[in-house]
Amino acid sequence: MSLIAEKHKNTVAEAIEHLISRAENTRSLTGSDIAGRVEKTIVKYLLGPDPDATNQDIRTFVEEIRSDDLCLIIACERGDEQAWDDLVTNFDFNVKSAARKISSNNDDADDLASSIWAELYGLRTDAEGNKKSKLAYYSGRGSLAGWLRAVVSQLAIDQYRKQAKLVQIEEDRQFEIVAHDAAETKDNRFGTTPENPEELFTESRTSADVSAALTTAIAELDPEDRLILKLYYFDELRLKDLAAIFGYHEATASRKLTRLQTEIRKRVEKGLRERHGWTESEVKRHLSETATSLGVNLETMFAILLIAACVQEVWI
Amino acid sequence: MELEFDKEMDAILRKAGNSGPKSDAVSPHVDADTIAAFADDALPQKAKLLYMQHFADCDKCRQMLGQTILFNSEPSETAALSRIAAPVLEPRAPWYQTLVRSPNLALTTGALVLVFGGILGFLLLQNRESDTRSTVSQITDAGQTKGGPFFDHETAESNAATESPSLQAANQATDSPAAASALNANKSAATAISPTNSNALAKAVADDCPNCKPADTDKVETKENRLVTELPLSSRSAESIAAKREEKNITSDGIEADRTRSVSSNRSAAESGLRNVPASPKAKMNPARGPVQTQSNQVNTNVFDMAVSRKSGGKTFVNRDGAWYDTAYKNQPTKNYRRGTDEYKKLDSGLRKIVDEIGGTVVLVWKEKAYRIQ
């Protein structure tokens, strides 16, 4: 049963035929072999978000699908051995490279890469005995290499979360205990005795209030601004990468970020004054202190622990 | 207008990234195909906006997107090398991921936690012991051997103002055997001080102290002679000493007993709630600290012991005369404020928070200044 409305069927059929004709290696596939996949993609990314899309939008959309990658994947789904050989030969490096970046050692990276290929091959079967493979989810809109890296990333995160739930990893528990103690009782200061209880009280309140005001300020941003901010500061992406995914120049990304910093500052200052009762002088003084706070904080503490662990390994 | 890069906010946001709360979007997580298409900027505008909203709110999907983008930004030359030989790339996990995966971290962390805990516990014990030790040292000070090598004449003279001579003698008589033997050991030295020598000594003292009245020298002389006259102390009968004890009702904690009696005799003047209050434990432990405690001090100590105290912002407040007093307050002049006034609102928010938590009239010391808030 077609997912496309009657008014668009002809346009879709023509676009699919054109897609096949563009492919360098169709791998013996015809328009009808790939029609189901293309229609799903059109509904998912075009007609779903924008029901008023025109026929021209549909043509443009199908035109941007990567035909060779799509044919390769669909051929692999159909059990084409040559297609599988080509897939592994051309893209095993991408999978292993991504796996090595995520894993802590080569053994884990190889295990992860093997798991990826097993998932792609579809070693699991559904109730009807059909192979369940992640290949069925590739639409051809993004590059095949990028899709494989996303699969590696997704599987790695799922595996890590499963391990974290099933096994109480002692290192993490110790980390949580120490981090909790440091955050709750000593405000990220470990092993120091506050000389002035007023300063300690002020510092803990300051950090909590700034954190709350910052969270609120970020939540009030537009989705694009919020995503840019989080990708840059929380995921440590470069300006160049941000510019690439949002479709503008690196200088534009830099200006956007600077504007966001100013915006966030205004919102944070306003929030601290209005919701947390800070005075103007307190806002200026404590924001500056929060940004440049010294002392033995948690990151420095664990850097020291890491050095100690490395030294211990060397001795042993 | 060109905006300047805000270094302060940049530092604050970086810190927030490391410690901020995690969030998951309400909508279902996106699949790898959507992540890849978004990373390649290969989605139509409306779909892009839709998924942008999800990525902005869902940490898990956003992290996968971020990782995919980082993988994608690898130089393309490395792909060409894959046909020849797959180079073994060093894992480039961030330092904090390396940290939590280190197998020896547990041992190191545990050992450091134990060490720091031990040090803190030791310091706490030391502080407690030094408190009790200072008390013990004060009690033993009264028992210093007269004429001994470490005997402080000046202190002995000032204490003589509060102690009767017989009390001094009785205390000496009840000194430990070591003290008694020390006293005896000085017999020879003391008997060597003849009246002639003592006069010479008195003259020497007078030379050193031109303003001293003859009575002072007499005192000195008397003191010297005291050594001679009191030397035979040990020879005094225990009965006479006991008789002295009974007379003055002096025990080894004689000073304490006197004080306790003075408190009990003044109970009628104290508030009714204090009638049957036993002596303060603090008073028992520090009987001789500083000048003799006056009755009013003793009463007030008992009041403090019974008063309700509250804590807020690292400060301790005790209730007195219907107001809450910061224990750091030492009767210095205060600046008075009323809640709700403009001047009050200009005060530090930390101070106002403490005052609000305590409630009522609060007298506190904030940044070395005293405030009274009503």
C-alpha cells in the first residue's frame, strides 16, 4: 500500500525512476525495488513535517537522495554477496575508526566494530523469521559513511548504558560518592577547611544560584540557539563543525556564539536579580568570581588522581 | 556593532557543560539515519527545525549527533590509507573518560579517601584533646612546686591574693610525692639563705625596683623566709593539715567547691528556672581559667546552656532577651535595619537569607560589621 497521496504519486514515481538512472551501479535494482524505501523517506522527512509540500519540493527532495549508497544498502538487504563485499571493503575503515575513537583500547574497538557488522548483517530475526537489520533504516539522505558512524555512536552509547545499569562499576561508584560529597558538602572543594563560614555559605549559594539562572536562561533560548550553545560548550564541537551542520560560514557561527554569550549574560543577570534577590554589585562581583574561581576543585582533584594512577601503573 | 567575546560567560558555560543536569526530550529518540542526515545538513528546512528542537532538548540524541559530527570531520586522507593498512589509532577519549575507565582508579581513590579521612579525624581528635589538655594544664599549674626550677614567682604572688596562706600550705601539703620530694630537695638551697643573704637579696631587688616600697622588699624577704619557714611543712602533722582542710573546707577541687557554693547561695537571686540546675560542665572543667568568674557570668553561662540555639549560613544564634544573637557578636555597636525597607534590601543577599531563616529580631556579624535586623 502506497504511503503517498494520490496527487503526488506520479511525481514520486518519476522521481524514483530518475534516481535509479543517476546511480553508477544500480546492482540490478529497479525502481519498484527501491520505491517503498523512497516513499517512507518522503513521508518521514518531507510530507510529515510539511503536509503542504509541493510536487517540486518532492522532486528536489528525491533528487538529493544518494542513489549509489541507497542501491548498495538495498542490495545488501536482499543478500547480494558482492554488495556485502563492497560494503565491508569500502566502509570497514569508517566503522573501525569510529569504534576506536569511542573505545578505550583496541580490543574493545574491535569488539564494537564486530557488533556493528553483526547488527548490520541482521543476526537477529523477527517473529516471522525475517532478518532484523539496521540496514532497513538507511534512507539515503545522509552519506553512508556518516550513517555508519552514527550507528557506531548509537550502539556504543546503548552498550555503555546497559553495562552501567547491570554492573555496579566500582570506579563510577567511587566517582559518584566523592563527587556527591564534594558538591554537597564542600562545594567542589576537597580537603580544604574554610576559614570564613560566611564566605563558604556565600560561595555555595552563589554557585547554586548561577547554575539555576544559567539553566533557565538556556532553556529560554530558541531551539537553534540552544542547540548551537550546547553543541559548542557541552559537546565541545568546533565552530567549523557547527557551521557545517547549520549551513553557514565559520565566521557567522562565531558571531552567533558571541551574540549568544551576550544574550545569556543578560538573562542570567536578570534572573539573579529578579528571582534570587541579588544586588547589582553582587551580580557583577560573583559572576566574575565564578568564572575565575581558584582553589582545589573537582577537576583538578581528579587530574591529580589520574596522575597518581598513572604513576602506580608505571611502578607495577 | 561588533560584540566582544565574553570570556567570563565563556568560562561559566564551559563549567556548566561539565556539571549541568541531564535532560531527555519527551518525544521519541531519533534514529541513526536522522542523526546522519542532520549532521550532513541533508534534511528539508521544516524537518530540520523539527529535529533541531529535539536535539536541543534531548541530551542523548544531541551527544550522538555531536559524536557523529566529530567523526565526520576527520580528514579525508585517512580514508585513502585504509585500503593499504588500517592504522592503529590511539584512542582519543577525553581525559575524564580515560579517568573513569582506569582500572586502578578505584584503589587510588579509595586509598586517598581513607588517607584524607584519617587526617581529618586525627585533626579533630587533636583539637578536642588540646581543649581538655589546656584545662588539665591549668589545674596542674596550681600545683607547681614552690622553689622548684620552673616555679613562677610572679604567678604565685598574684594567686596569693586569692588564696589564703593556709590554703597555699594545705595545697602544698597535698602535692604529689614528686612535688614533696622536690620541695625537700630544695631544703638545702633554702636553708642556705640566711637572713643576711636575704637582706642582701632584698637590697638587690630594691636596686632593681627603685619604686618598690619597703613593704615590697619585706614581701620579698618574707617570701624568701617563707621558703625557710615553710620548709618544715612536710613535718607538720597530717592532723593539723586535715584540721585546716575542714576549717576552710578545701578539697583537691577546693576552688571549685567554693564557686559552686557561691552559685547555690545566690540561686534565689537567679531566675526561677535555674533553681535546681547543676553546675555547668564547662565551669567544672575550667575552674581556674582567667579571673575568678563572677556570679553574673556563672548565671549567664547556665542560661546559655539552656538557651535554644539555631544555625543558619554557618553561623550559630542563641536566643537572649527575645532576640537571636550571633555567637560572633561581642557587644559591638550595631547598625539597625528593619525588614522590608529600601536600606534593608540593599544589604547582601546572604545576610538577608540568614535573617529570613532565623526570623524575629536578629543580631549578627556579617563581614566584620554588626547588624541588628528587626
